[in-house]
Amino acid sequence: MTNKSRQTVQAATDSGLKPGEFPLGSEKSRAAARAMLEAREAESQENQVILRVMRADRELALSSDECVQILRECHYLPVGPCGVVDLGHIPDGLNAEELERYLRKHGASLCGPRMSESFLEREQ
């Protein structure tokens, strides 16, 4: 038999600071909002499924994991639970340094639309 008065209750939501706990537009309110967005983005990245389209007849100088990480750092990856990255359109013959430079410059063309872009297209 357990004593129910000793059981702890865990909150269903994040117990961190909320922007509404501070004056509207204040530095602390903005910092809390940024922290919430960063936490949500980190969580969504952990659970995101990325379909990687690649050519079977060649190998890239970097692994697909490394390519996706570079695209993630550049904020090119689609937002949402799943996305597509087309690594098959990368030019042949790039070494690792050239490939990283290419991904940083042209990565947006390799990734599916970001949520905000597809939303804006529907609204027009």
C-alpha cells in the first residue's frame, strides 16, 4: 500500500520562465521568449525525420549526417516533423571543404520548403 500524500506530481508542461511573467517588451520577456523558442526547436530537431535523397552511383566527400548537420546549422532544413533533403543534386568531384562551402551557399535549394515559406505561398 502506498501513501498518496508522498507522491510527487510532475507538470505536463515546461516549468521554465514564461514571457508573460515579465512586463511586455522587457528584456527579460524577450529573453524568456527566445529561450522557449530555442527549446522547442531543439526538441523538434531531435524528433524530426529527414528523408535523404542520394545518388547510388557516387559517394560524397562528407557523410549524409555531416551534410544534414551543416544544413541544420544554416537553418535550411524544413521545419516540422519530417523533411526532404536532396543530396543527389550536389555537383560531382567536390572535396570535403568544397562540399561544405557548397552546402552553406546553395543548401536552401537542396531542402524542401520551410514551414513559413509554404504557409506564405498558400496565403497568396
